[in-house]
Amino acid sequence: MGRAIVLFSFLCIGLASAAQDVQTIIQRSVQSNEKDWQADPQYDHYETDQEDGNPPQTYEVRMILGSPYKRLVSVNGSTLSAEQQASEQHKMQQEIAKRQAETPQQRSARIAKWQKDRKRDHLLMEQLTAAFDFKLLGQQKLGPYQVYTLKATPRPGYKPPNMQSQVLTGMQGKLWIDTKTFQWVKVQAKVIQPVSIEGFLATVQPGTHFELEKAPVGDGVWEPAHFSMKSQAKVLFFFSRRSQENDVYFGYRKASGPWSMAGSQ
């Protein structure tokens, strides 16, 4: 009996330690993601966007006087013609001039709108750690990284703070977190049960999923490298709507230029 009690005690200690380790991993990953989010406006980059089977379009994204500007550089993998490049450059110069001529109130309103959208998207990613319970599955190699692999299941009693995060109540997922930096190398989540969106006659259906991959860009900062999403919903409970998105991000560099960071704080 005494031996059984000792073994049981060791088992309880092991389970408690494992639970603590998972919480530590999640907490440190949240801190790493917050640092990345704060640093994001300091970087220009390129991104290739593709939605619903349309030809992919590649943009140069630059911070101009406090908010991003996207300049089209290629379509379907083909560089724009000299005439198209000149047109896109002219559009950007017009936008710079427009922003330079803004009143302080106009500039504040423009930046506030961008920050509002940015915070909304950030809140959804933050809610991943609040909406799920996590189980540590172990460690593995993922590309060049040694990662913790965690399974995420819906947390009972979770109350979404906004409409976008309501979908998390019907999802499950996996996280791959770098063991050295506690950065999210990869995140996957999928809808496993229908979720009704409050305030809309719509239900998000199983088959909806998303995937995010991140990579280091320097100074200990990691930024998105790839994001894909496939959504399926019933609108008005009769009609189905499907959409797909696949975005690739690359060429990160510290923002530069006389108008790159002014007003961004």
C-alpha cells in the first residue's frame, strides 16, 4: 500500500509539473507575440495575396506617415510593364503628397482607423490562448526549428469578446512553438462543429480552417511568412458561401525614408 501511495504521489507531481510547463510555454509565447506585434510597424515587406482562385497579386507594403501603403508590383507572377510600374509609382507619390498635406486631425483619424483594424486582428490571435485548453504532445523538429507541439481544444465557459472570435468556440487546433524563443512557428485551427455568429443570420460550418506560419526577420522579431484560410458558412441558413485566401509575406526590412515612421506611434 505504501509503495502504491508513493507511486501515486509521483504521478500527481508529474501531472502538475506538465500542466505548469504548458502554462509557461503559452505565457512566454504570448509575450513573444506581443513583442512582434509592437515591432511590426517598423518593417516594410512584400506580400503576395490570392483570394478565391483569382490570380495572385504581389505588393510592396511600406509605412508612409503612420500607416501602410500597398504598391502593386506583379500579377500572377509577372512583373508589371514599364507603363504600369510608372502608373503605380505615380499613385504612390500622389498618396504621399496627400498624406503630407493632411491636417493633424485628418492624420490622426487615418492612423486611428488603421490601428483599429490592426488591434481587431491582433485580438483574434490573442484569443487563441484564452479560447483553448492546451496539452503538450512533446517535442519535434519542424524545418530548422526544435518545437513544442501542443494540442488545443475548446475551453468550457469561454466567452468571446467580439464577433470575430466567436468562431473559436467551435474550433480545435495545434501549435508548434520554438523551444528557444517561444515564438509561434506554426498554428493550425479548424472548425469541428457549427458556430452561429451572433447578430448575423449565418453559421460557420466544419471545413473552415486557417494556418499561420511565422519566421525571424531580425532583432529577435518574428513576422508572418504565410497565412491561409478556407471558410465555409451558411448565410440565412439556406445559402452556402465558400471563400479561400492564401497570402505569402517576404522581404522584410526596417522601414526607411523621410516619411516612413512619422506619426506611427
